[in-house]
Amino acid sequence: MIIQMKVTRKNLPMKINLKTKLILIYKMLNNGWEFYILNPFDENIKQTTQDTYINMYNKAYECLLGQLCIPSPNDLLCAENTTFMYYINCSGESDNIELEETYDYRFRKSVFFDKKFKKIKSDIDNYYKLHNIKVSNMYKEDSNYFIVLETK
């Protein structure tokens, strides 16, 4: 199958041969706009946008968990039957997760809490169990989240 298209410049190709897949990218100029046309049947085209997003999403989740897991929590909760309430502010700019790398999309703590509440609770519960601390409750109030920690 051969698809023909109008091109405004003579030095650009006029036909795309979908059977032979010889030409991968065409550049088409139209009123100052550049359009790149890819051959959808070419196996050599690699999509990296989704891979980059998933990688950054996982980094943002790990960064959030790093903020929720107190380093050396036994120093803070040293006595038995101690209760500690961890407060996470998710309003305005404090809702954004700051990553070490620059990325166009801003990940938000509140979205992770809304979408992955059970996973976050499970992950921080596993972390604090190593220190003999129980996550007794985790809840949302307005745009704030609270995690209640108790020593056993």
C-alpha cells in the first residue's frame, strides 16, 4: 500500500511505502508548523515517554515513603506505651513531592494517598514493625493526613 501526501517543498519525499518500511520519518512543513509523520508499522520505533513517567512515578513514591519513615524512630518513641501523631500537610505547595531530578509533571502527596492508601499503610507498617512500633491509625482530615504511631 502506498500513501501519497502533499508536501510544500520539493526536497521532501512524496510517498510512504508501508510494505518495505524504508522511510521512517517524514518532515512536513505547513504554515510554519513542522509535522513529523512516523511509519506506524516500523518495529524500530521506541517509545520512552511512558517508561520515563513510570520511572519518575516510582521515584516519587519512594521519596514519599522516605518522608513518612522516620529514621531511628526508637529515639523519638523510646518509652513504652508512647503515642506519636505524624502530621502530613497536603495543601498548596507542600503537596508537591520534590524530586532530585527535573520532570515536567508534578507528583502530589495527596494523589498518592488517595490512590495508594492501602499500599502506603502496608509499606510504612512493615517499616515500623522492624522497630517494634505499631501504626495504629492512618486517616485524612481536610487536606491533611495523620499517622498514629504507638510503641508496643
